[in-house]
Amino acid sequence: MITVPAAPVRQEVVRAVRQDIVQLELRPGQRLAEPMLCERYGVSRTVVREALRQLESEGLITLLPNRGAIVTLLTRCDIIALYEVRACLEGLMGECFAARATAEQAGGLAAHLQRMDREFLPGDLAARVALKDEFYERMLTGAENAVLRENLERLHLRIGMFRHFAFTDDERVRLSLDELRRIVDAAAVRRHPADAREACAAHIKRAGELAVAEYETRTPPLLAAGG
């Protein structure tokens, strides 16, 4: 149930539904009937409809004629396409950081990586998410590109489910940390834009391969139905 927040209730519902989708409490292809959502989150139909419109704009739900809302059902091709775009955007982020970040920002990213070396693998899910989110925030701040930030933040919302999978797998966390070391070396230590772009893109290419495998494992009947 949603408690009374300082922010608008609609935003609280959006966050709650988004989290339930990421954690597969609401599964791909599942119908999101308004009465069920009203009861689940303790809000009115008006609030639910407003929340669904926002989640549709984020690509997390799909509104079907005569059927209403469902959790967006992705195909292998959809996931590959999302990660192709993400690799391009994050490659640009690395390149821009290497070229534009101040010495202080570069030092801050390197210091944050040292913290991740200590805390990332031993941390629980929430700690891992927070550490990786701060890594991205530092990269985006140093990249100094507002349009890039806006598009990456929207894309990260769409792939929240896959980021959740990655943070729960210890082996993937180890691999991710190695990849982040290469990013920091190229972008913050050597300040080499081309190498930083390549390191960031390689990180996402590997993440995309794992995302397809995880999605097929966790939702095989639905993925097959979606093509």
C-alpha cells in the first residue's frame, strides 16, 4: 500500500509499479487491470490511469486496444536493439568524460572506483545499485551533455529489469567491476577519449548478451510468444 508522501501520489505509484516490474512481481505480458492496481496500491482509478500513461511513455507498459495495459513484453530483437543504443550512448558518455571532465571530477571517479573495489561485491542489492548509480552520476556530470543525460536516464528506466538481474549475480558483479576499472583507467586516468568510448561500449555489449540470456531464462514462455 502507498503511504501518504511529500511527492504527488501519482509519482509514488509510478515508482512502485516500476519497481514491481523490475523485480518481476509484475511479469512481462501480465495484464494490468485498473481494479487490481487500485487495490494493490491503495489509490484511485484516476491516479492509476495517470501513472499508466507515464509508464507507457517510459516503455515499461504497453496499452493494447480493447485489452488495456500490459507489462511490456520484449523479444530478443527488442533487447538487442535497446543495448545497441545504450552502448552508443554510454560510449559517448565515456568519450565526453575523458575530454571534458575536470581534474577534480576525474579524481572523484577514481576515488569512487576504489570505494567500489571495497564495497561492491560484498554489498547487498540496494548497496550495489546505489554504488553503480553514483558511478553513472559522476560520469554524466563530467561528460557535460544534458541531452545525453536525459536519454540515458530514460533508457536506464526501460532496462531496469536487466540491471536488477546483473546486480543479483555475484559473477556478473565481478566482471562488471573489472570493466569499470578499464573505463576509469581510460576516461579518468589516461584521459583517452577513444579508449574510454571503447571501454564503455564493451561494458554494455557484455551486459546486453547477459540481458538476453537472463530474460530467456526467467520468462521463456512469454518471450517465445512475443517472437
